[in-house]
Amino acid sequence: AVLGTSGAGKSTTALRLIELGFRVVADDLLVFGQGFQAIPGPPFIRLRPDQAEGQAGQWDSAGKFRCAVPTCDQPIPINQIVVLDDTVEHTGPVSGARGVDLLIRNMASGFVLFPNQRTNRFALATAVAGRIPLLAARSRSLTRAALAKMVQ
């Protein structure tokens, strides 16, 4: 799984992973099912205009390009999470409080919509950081070569 805020390079990273033979589970929203399995989302990724050149697809109303990609059709386990974040100085594994902090900073909107939302978000980040290996990289920093090395 690749997490990050808007513009962090998630979709660009997804395109590079597809080139390495991976499939997309979901774009923009990762939903966990039982046992932290990722639930498949729509069969496309949304690209910024500068990444859309040469891709097959169509523009959406938000000004992003919807590009059809190979996807998963069944829930799958998440074996690793890469968090793209501007506060990261060196690409590498993270754990403990730093891992939880990166997950919380890069989860969905910080708006509080229901009681205990912050507590639930912290509990989820703590559970995920305790079960799934985390790797951190600076936003928009992962090259094809770096990704190929990571997934070996």
C-alpha cells in the first residue's frame, strides 16, 4: 500500500509499480476488511495532468485523468505500507511512535465528523503499525530503480 497526502506521488508510484508487474487495489481510498485485507476499489487511478501524457483514459470533473490499470478483484493482504511524506529525510523502515505518527498524518481528512474519531484513528494507526511493516520515503522521491529494489 502507498499512503500520502494529495500530490505526494501515490499515483506516480502506482504507475511505476504497475510497470514492475503489480496490480492496483484502490486509488485514493484504502479500505481494510477482516485481517487487514485491502478491499478492491474502482479499476482506475487518477493522475495529475503532468502524469497523464501517453496514458489511455479520460478526464474527470476534478481535472484529474482516470487511467484504467490492472486491478485486484478480491480482497488481498497488505504486506507492506510505504508512506510518502515531506518530513521524511531518508527512505527506510519506520516503526513505533514514528510509524504511528506517519500513518495518522497521512490518513484521510483530519476533520472530526463523529465522536471518538481521533481515538479510533489512533487505535487503527497503532494496530496497523504493529502488524504491517512500514517504509517511509520523502514525497515524490521514489524512482523506478528505488521501487524495483524495494520490491525484490
